[in-house]
Amino acid sequence: MKDMTAVILAAGKGTRMKSDTPKVLHELLGKPMLRYVIDAVKASGISRIIVVIGHGSGAVRDILKTEGVTAVEQKRLLGSGDAVMTAKKALGPSSGDILVICGDTPLIRKETVRSIIEKHKSSGASATILTAILKDPTGYGRIVRGSEGRIAKIVEDQEASLYEEVIEEINVGTYCFKSTDLFAALARVSDDNRKKEYFLTDVIGVLSRNDKTIESVTAEDKNEIIGINSRKDLAYATQAMKTRVMDGIMAGGVTVQDPLSTVIYPDVSIGRDTVIYSNTVIQSDVTIGSSCKIGPFTRIRPGVIIGDRVEVGNFVELVKTRIGDDTKVKHHTYLGNTTVGKKVNIGAGTITANFDGKNKNETVIEDGAFIGVGAMLVAPVKVGKEAVVGAGCVVLKGHDVPRKATAVGVPSRILKKK
Ligand code: UD1
Ligand code: CA
């Protein structure tokens, strides 16, 4: 989408989080909330993205480096209206449309961003607001409608009168504007309110008084609009995100025995007929094949690729590891930076010592190998095809076990060829 620029507001301090970390860097399932918003905006088809940063700008800038977005810094945090003003220079003289979205609403979906853009384009409105109907609208700006249901203004929670407080339609914080109308109206917004801030939301009243058309789209999914201001909001939003990810996994033909005790991060792919047993954690950047049995009590960390019909059991931790088809890793094992072949049996309590204090080193266990219980493989090391490592054996680095050989003892010695 060429004629639309997104402005993501992410400068706020997040006072209510009571944190040294900038609010938008707080994570849901291992991913900072700002990244979710950027991903949704990109997926909606917008490629020109400006992020307004301010509080903790150094740390926020760091995560933006790889995102292909423009960062502009709001020096003094004078409110969301001022934040949009800060983006004006970076926008240039473009007179196109602008999508403004808050960096603290990570559950917003690309479909919803698309629907507000579509409504904005088709109606030709000056502003199109994403709203939601909440039984408890506390904390959100309320949508005040006048005669014939036309939007008259947005009133912030702290500024709302008794009559306005009971309004259940709220401002999600995502809007489309015609940029000329937006900046003309912004110039007329004051900081005459309790927070002494320039509210972006006051633009709506200005536009309405000037008889500009204001449209709205109402979000169906109540969770999608959650704005995170506190740790409690963060916990609630994390649960909602967890459910969303889990629903997607199950829709793909995976059985999750106990969704409540299982945590699956975004960017995980799991094949059909795999069963995930209780108390399992699967982090991002993990691929699991079909017909596997994972858990209970398994932790799979990033960079893991598991084939088909693999069994990974209780108290097993995997990181940066590949496991071939039909392999079993069933009890009390740690595999890091390891490549395991097909039809391998990893005995209970096997440990790969992948870290030597300085570097992470690789372990290779080839097809059909059998690793006895309590074995320790000090990387870099290789166990050849169909080799056997005896129970309690310590294979020191560089002491590779040849194909079909049997290694026993501490440190290991080769017994015989099969
Ligand atoms: C804002 C909206 C409110 C809406 C709610 C939805 C305003 C005035 N109010 O309220 O109508 O219901 O979001 O979640 O916009 N920010 C800056 N610079 C600043 C101040 C804020 O970039 O100087 C950013 C924040 O990082 C945040 C966004 O603007 O992403 C909104 O600010 P926040 O303080 O969270 O506003 P709310 O009170 O939640
Ligand atoms: Ca907020």
C-alpha cells in the first residue's frame, strides 16, 4: 500500500508498569509488544512505517534496527497528539492517508487494521476510528456521539463527565486520517486537561466541529483491543495471546492435552497428529513434525527442528537442536547445539555439554546410534552411525565414537567394533 503511512506511537513512559524497561519492550510470549504491532501493520500491507520513540529510546531503537522502519524521537513526552506532530517531519509533504496506532495494543490483528483502512478509503472520511463496545470501559477514551449517531468527540477517561463515563463505546487507539485534515486539526489542540498533555483524541472534536466526516469500525473481538498500561493488563493480554496461538496450533490438527498448562509461543509450526502433553513449553522458532509425542514437562527452546514420529518426554530441554525421524529422547535430557539423526535412542539423563565457558560447540549423533543412560557428551564431539555409548559414559571433546563402535567408561574408551 503506497498511499498510506503508518505512525506507531511508542514514546510513552508507561508509568503504570512501574518498570525500568520501556513499556513497549515488555514481552508477551517472548516477543516485545511493539513487535506484534509492527508485524500486524506490515501484514496489513503498509510498508512505510514511522515509530515515535521517546522513553528508553536507545533500547527501543535497538529492536527497530532490523525492522526496516523509521524511528523519530519525541524529546519531551507531551502527549499522543504531540507524538504524531513529531512524526510530521519524517512524513514529508505527502498528503496521503495516515494510520495511527498505539504501540501498546499488541493483540490487534492484521484483518482489523485492513478493515479500518478499507472503510476509510471507501468512505473518503477525514478520520476513521476503530472502536469497541466494553461492559467496563474504565481507562479508555469514550466515543461521544451526537444526533443521528455521528461521532462528536472522544473524551478521555479522566476528563469524562458522569454522563460520558457510562458510555460503553471506547477508542481503541487505532485510526486512519487524511493527513492534511489531521495536521490542521492537531495545530488547534491544546493541553488544557488534567494530564497537561496534547491528546491526539482531541482532533476528533475539532474535525467534527468543522463538519468533517468521521467514520468508525467496531472491533468484534474484545481481546484484540486491549491496551496494556499495567502488569495486570500485560498478564491478561498474554493469556489472550496464548489462547490465540494455541487455537491456531489445534486448528492445524495437533492435539494439546491440557491447553491451560501448556505454553506455545508464536512462530511455532507443529505437524498433524502430534500430541502435546501437559506442562510443556515450546518457544518461538521451533518446527515439530507430524505424529510426534511431546511432553509432559518438556521445554523446547528456539532453533529446534524435530522430524516426524519423534518422542520427546518429561524433563527434556532442547535448544538449537535438530532431531531426525523416529528418534526417542524420553527422559531427563539436555541437548544443545546438537544434530541427532534418525532412529536414535537417547537414554535417560543424557547431557550434551555444549558450553565450554566461552563458546557453544556442536554435538553430532548419527542415525541409529544408541546412547545409554546418564551419558555425557562433551562437545565438539561426534557419535557415529549405529554406535553405542554405554551407561554413565563420559565422551570427552574430540574423542569421537566411530561408526558401529561401542564406547564405555569415564573417560570413554572404545570396546570393540560391532
Ligand atoms: C490512549 C487514548 C485513549 C484510548 C487508549 C487505548 C489518547 C490521549 N488517549 O489512552 O483514548 O482509549 O489509548 O489504549 O491518545 N505516547 C507517546 N508520546 C506521549 C504520550 C503517549 O508516544 O507523549 C504513546 C504511548 O506510548 C502509547 C500511546 O501513545 O502507545 C497512548 O498513550 P497512553 O498514555 O498509553 O494513553 P492511554 O491513556 O492508554
Ligand atoms: Ca495505553
